[in-house]
Amino acid sequence: MQPEMIDLNTVRTYTDGRLQLFVGLCEKVGLPQIINKHMQKSTGRPMDIPPGIEAMILMAPMAEEGYKPLYQLNDYYEPKDLEGIFHAPVELDQIKDDRFAYFLDAFYKAGCRKIFSEICTRALLTYGIKIKTINYDTTSFVMWGNYETVEGKMGAISIDFGHSKARRPDKKQIKFGMGTADGTIVDAKVLSGNMSDKTYNKDNIDDVVKVLDQLDVDKTTFYYIADSALFSEEILLKMKKAKLKFITRMPDNINEAKALIEKGVSENGQKVIYKNAHDKEVEYVVEENIGSYKGFALKNAIVYSTALEPSKVKSIEKKVQKEKDHLDHEIKNYHKRIFACLDDANREIELIQNKRFLKANFHSITILPEPVEKKRQGRPFLDPSKNLTTTEYSLCITCQRESDKIKEVIRKESTFILTSNDLNISAEAILLEYKTQSNVEKRFQQFKNPHFVNSLFLDKPERVEALAYLILLTIMMLSVMEQVVRKGLKEENDTVVGT
């Protein structure tokens, strides 16, 4: 019997990459079912592609290569096995930008923030990811379009000017608030571009309580960790009412922090070795302090960072040199000035000191009148006794580098204050927990990578917000995938969960 000949021209090959793994993880946590529940209509004509599948069609390219504008989706999926990936009858000609624009409108109306939170909770519960602390932070995302700011508009986020962490104050933006536990995203929000970090943290406390209740987290052992934007009287009061413990950095500009930095770490300070993201050991010296702020009792950790010292030395030496150049220039202006009498010279010295023309932080300034003998003008007399001289005065100004003062400034610049409302926690624990704040920053780096998301190519704020939550969903699922893979690798001779 002759084997059947196969025409290779009729064979179609597919390259699905890691899409199968990502979609399988989404299905494992019930992502399409949750989206269908909130978006499918109970009456009318059935949808040819369920909204849960549409969401994954938008999310899958982000997981593999990064965000694709709606008009590029068809080209992206052309070499893909759509039915094999999404386990549903999806044809390439169904992937059109109009379809997904309408999907974003419907996703926004269904409550994209609510849907995100439900999926996030389901993912964490499905894989048994434990929550002991959550690190919160915000970042900004530059918007390149000409978005009009609608005053007083309710609902959608405001694409507006605000404090730009991307250093583009000339551009409007949106912001993202994110919370991670050991690097896994457990909560996230899309924010208006003009929202401050303090407002976000204050409003976020209510959401944190809901997250902890949904995940059945023991509040007595939980810590809310954030940067110095968390520290304010209003937020401390709200934390107390919510019975939440926190760890944060005390702003350097408040009097309590200034006093502790002035005090510094004593000889009894404890050395703490911390391994950073590059697996390099970094040394800190910490000392505990019990204090208060606006009536709130606090456990403070005075922290001296040896890792900060080299960069601070470099930056402060630049300031020292800049000050020296300024002083030399000002002193030079006085070299040729002559005063007729000592009183005039002293009055000028007093004027300089009062108006602080020669203000210095790193140098000591000495100003003294110096007599200058001046011969009488004209032809000298034959009688030497008649060749009288007059005494005038110049200013002798010197500046001396204050090495001890410079060392003290470097010490203060290398010192910062961490604080907690848990009076039983140690200074070492406060430091080590606060250092986990880098986990949320890593997620922001992933999010802001131009290969992941560059421009959104959307005009309506509602669609921008809806797409932003899909982006957050994608990063959240990838962070869960990372935890799943880590867990699988630790289990010798065991299959990695989620494959």
C-alpha cells in the first residue's frame, strides 16, 4: 500500500510561543468566566465571541511581546492557532479593531476595577499565595495625545497634568497605584493624572481592608508598607481606626525626623546585612527609638546606610566645589576696593555679614580690615620728613574648607528614619520589611518598559482606563505565573503548577 502523499503547500504551521501557558493560567483562575459573568447579556442574540475570550485575545500579546494597538491584532494573530490557544471557535477575520474598541467600552461600563479585583482575589486563592505584607506605590504613565480635561466629570479617570515620575511635566498623564506581596500583584488601581500619592494612600486604606477580608488575612500580623507619602496625621488616624499596622519612611523635612537625623546612630547601633537585587551584600547600621507624632506613638528605626555614603560624598563634594567657586568670585570683587578709614571698612564688613553676600555651608569665612600705606601724590619733597603717607584700608577675605562640617553633612545625608505604629517590632525588622519596597518598583519597571507598553493609541478616557486595567490584569497574571514557577521549581520531581 502506497503511503498517502501530503502536499506541503496545504500544511499550515503555527507559532504559539508561551500563549498556551498564559491562557491556561487565565483559565485556571476562571478569568474568562468572571468577565463573562459581568459582561454577557442574559437576553438577546448570543455573542459570537464571549467577552472573556475577547479579553484574553487582547491580553495574550502583552504576555508574549508587549501591548499591540488594536489595528495590529489581526497581523499578530495571523500565524497563530486561535482555536488551539483560546479553546473556542475564533476566526482570524473576527479580530478587528472595531470589535475590541466596543469591548473596551463594555468592559468600562461593567466596572473594570471591580472585575480586576475579583480576578486578582481568585488567582491568589487558587494558588494559595499567602499575604503577610503588601508594598504599595504609584507611578505615572505619559499620554501623548491631546486629551481635553473635563472639569467636574464623574466616573472616568482624568488624563491631566500632575507630578510626573517620568520627568515629563509638559505632558498629561495617568497614574497607577499598585500593591504587591513578595512581588505578586494583589491590588492595583488606575488613577487620574493629577492625584497625589498622599491622597492615594489615604483613599487606599479602605480598599486594603476589603482585600484583607477577601483573602482572609490576619490583620494582627499584617503590615501596609509604603514610602513617605504614607506619613501624615490624617493617614495615621485612618490607619488607627482601621486597626492596620504600617511601615514607612518618615519625611526628612518634619521636625521629628530632623531631630533623629541630628542625633544619628550611636556606638550601640546594630549592623544589619541586606542582600540587594544584584545579590550584593549591603551594610546598614540601625538603632531603635520610641517616639511620637501628633499624639501617635511610633517605633522609629534610625538607619545609617554605608551604601549611600559614596554617592552622597560625590554629590556633596560637587556642592562644596560649587560653593568654593562662588566664594572665590565674590571675594575677587573686593580685592581692588579701598576704604578711606577704618570705620568705613568696618561698616562694609558689617554690611557683608548682615546681607550674607558670602553665605557658606561648607566653608568658614574670615573678613578683616587690612591697612594699606599710600604715599602722597606728586613730586617728593627734598625734606624727607615732609613726604607723609596716608593709611587706607582694604578687606582681607579668606575662606577655609570645613572638613568636619562636610563629614557631618555626609553623615546626615546617609541617614534616614523608618517608622511603624507597631511598638513591638524591632528596628532590624522595620528595615528589612521596608527594603521589600523594591518589589513593587520592579513591577513598575516591567510595566514601563517600552517593549511592553509604549503608546496606547486610544482617544477616549473610558477606553484608556479599560485598557489600563487589562494591562494590569496581564502583569498580575504574569506575577502569579512567576510565583507558580518558583513554587514548582522548589518541589523536586514535581510538575510545575499551571502547566
